[in-house]
Amino acid sequence: MKTFDCVEMKRRGAEEVQQALEGMTLEEELGYWQSGTEELQQRQQELRLLRQIEALPPPELITSANAGTAQT
């Protein structure tokens, strides 16, 4: 059984964008898309950092692994 309709989802998204842009000047439209692009780039950067953090071993493993190598 199909859980969602891709075409319907695309049409809804297009309608939402059309409504958001309605009555905007060219400069306002460009600002709308620029803002969306910046938000996307910020979210992508956050996800990259999160993936890097998740790839690290737990702090207690790092501490215990380095405990014998400390120099005084």
C-alpha cells in the first residue's frame, strides 16, 4: 500500500512557494531564495559536524587510551 503520493507532495510544495512569492518584487523573490539557500547551507554544515562528532569514540575511551601517554 502506498503511504504517500509523490506527485501530490510536489504540487503542494509548488503551491506553497507560489503563495509565498505572490506579490513579491524581483528583489524580494531573490531574497526569498537566497534566505532558503542560506538556511539549507547552515543545516548541511550542522549535519556534517554532527556526523563528525558521532564518528568519534566516546570521551572515556579517548581519555583512557591517552592516560598512559601523558608526559610530565
